[in-house]
Amino acid sequence: MCVFERVKKTIELLEEINPDLITLNADLLIDLGIDSISFVNLILLIEKEFGIKYKNFEYKNFTKVQDIVSSLK
């Protein structure tokens, strides 16, 4: 499974979001409705799924799904 598909599945676990809305260009807040609390939970789920730990709050500038995917490549 590619990185995008894994991120998409993780987002689907977090929120009841129509999977068709989860694209690389989707804005986490505007398009997907992920608020600040859900965003923190998403980051925790991403870290667990990919076995990583973001450093120095590098995720704070993530606004689109593409930002998450790019950080994992």
C-alpha cells in the first residue's frame, strides 16, 4: 500500500469522512473538517501507523493531506 493510501486509511479511522473527499490536495480543516483536537489525534495515529515521531512540531504547518504524505517520504 502506498504512503497516500495509508494516510487516507488513517484519516478514515479518525473521522467519518467520505473517502472520496480525501485527496492529496484536500485541506485538512476546510475540506475534511479536521479541527485542532482531531488534528492532534491524527498526528498521533500517523506516528503510530508509520512508526515515527515528529520532531520540533514539524507538523504544525500541515494544512493539506499532501503535507502529511510528503513528510513521510
